Amino acid sequence: MELSGKVAIVTGAGRGLGRAYAEALARNGAEVVVNDVDESAQEVAELVGGRAVVAPVGSAETAQRLVDTAVEEFGRLDVLVTNAGILRDRVLWKMTDDEFDAVVNVHLRGTFTCARAAAVRMREQGTGGRLVLVSSPAGQRGNFGQTNYAAAKAGIAAMARTWAMELAKAGIAVNAVVPVAATEMTKTIPVFAPLIEESERTGAPLPDWVRRDEGLGTVEDVAELIVYLASDAAKGVTGQAIGIGGDRLALWAHPAEKQVLFAGGGWTAAAIAERFGEFAPETYGIPAPVAP
């Protein structure tokens, strides 16, 4: 898909999914500013012929530096992919303030500051643009031990819906991506670990049931959605949460009222207790994978 003439920023692009995004964008013709917290950003930038910004996201200063680098080196900014993230997993009663704040700062604040700086530049250019915000299944359904991560990723999806409205007149599309791929994190899932390790050792693809039923494949599988959303082919696609992994492409539903009951004059606690059983409760949590 043709991206020649477009300039993109990818945060957290030194390894894993972010690196795959940067490589795919460059392979399709885009100029790329590669960001990460260490020198891996420089290595990837050299590989894709881009420019590196070695800095942690979260601050307004880093966000502006990323945008300034794109403009100074390549003359403009068309695409921002907010991929940077960290994990500090712990159950609620053991999670510290620092563990909560660290994850929210990188994922949620980092997405906000980078998107704000990018939106200012794109609106000044007057030629539209793309904000691709990386969310997670944990943000859609919750996940055990991930209070901080799930909250941040849910917030990112909410920001995508909000910014899609705010930036529509400027021609800037905003979408959340919900990726699933074989990474260091998914290697911690017992049923997946040996399958991923065997695939990496032999180069053989993951089993069909993993790619289709669980929607788990390579980071390169996910990167194709980033390329599409950065392209002119995705014009008009905005405000969506789009999942991808393995052989699976999915459109996530937005939160909406599922069932409604009415009581003339309003509800008492006793009336709620009497009728709440008429609701069909929602499920929650990411379903555990089951091998066939």
C-alpha cells in the first residue's frame, strides 16, 4: 500500500510490535521517526532509513521533540502511532502508587501528550492526518493483575472516540488498534509459551487454531493494519476500535446500553433488588485460551 510522501512517528518502536510497525510503514514508502527509551531506537531508525528520538514518552517535552524531529528532518507529519508502553503487573491490594503511576504515565499520558502535539501540527498543515492509538484486549475486557494497564488502555480507546469527533473538521482520523501477537508478554501464557518458542525456533507458523480461534500470530500480522490506517485507503475510517491478530480482524463494539428497565416515578433500592435479575450480566476478563 502506497505511503510515499507520508511522514510517521512510531513510539516504543525499538522492538516487538512497535518495530514491526516502523518497518512496515517504511517498507511501504513512509519516512519514519523511531522512538524508544534506549538505543534500540537508533538501530531501527538506521534499518528503516529514518530518524531516532531516544526518550521516554509521557512528557510534553518528548512529544514536542518527536513532532519537531519529523518536521525538521522530513518537512511534515502525517501519521502518529502511539505504541510505547510498559507493564507493572500486580493485583489491586499489592499494587503500589508508583507502579500505577508509571504505567498510566507511559500509556495514557504518553498517548495524550504525543497526540496533542501531533494534532497541533496536523491542523496547522491543513492536509489532515492519522492518529493510530494502540489499545489492548485488557482495556476492552479487563485482565487479572493489570489494574493500571487495563485502565490506561480503556482510556486510550475512549480518547480515540473523543478525538475522532474533535478532529473531524481538520480531516484527522483517529482510531484505536487492539493487537494480539506473539511477544514477550504472550510468552508468559502457559498454553502459548511452548507454541511460540517452537515457532521461533523452527520458523514454522503457529497452529491454525491459535491464529484463527485465538487471533494470535506474528507482530508482522498486526503491522498490516497500521499500514492500512495510515494510508489514503482508510479515509473516512475514524472513531473505531479495531482488533487484529493472526488470521483474525475484528471490529470492537462501543459501550452501549444493553438492556433497559423503567419504573414510573423512579427507582427505589427495593425495586432495583426485585427486578435486577431481569438483566443478563455481561462477561468480563479475557477468556483463557483452550487448546483443541
